[in-house]
Amino acid sequence: MKFEVLYNPGNVICDYLKMKDDHKFIFRVFVNLTYYGHILGLLALYYSRHFSF
């Protein structure tokens, strides 16, 4: 397993699927936005549960 999967999962998946050019760019952006969106959502949920005012 590549260490890169933790900070750039879209690139690892595109390399595995052997995608190239514009398809790689669009798919990588979609995967990374989904990945980081879920992480930010979990952080927001944790923050709202533990630090309510």
C-alpha cells in the first residue's frame, strides 16, 4: 500500500485504473473532494458534539 493514499487517494486510484489525461484529472478531483469532504464532516460533527456552547 502506498503512503500517498492517505493524502492523495484520487491519484492512487487513477494510477491503479491506468487513467490518463482529462479523465484522470476529473476523477482525481472528484475522489479527493469526496475524501476530504467526509473528513471535514466528521471533524465538524466531533466539534459540535464535544464543544457545544
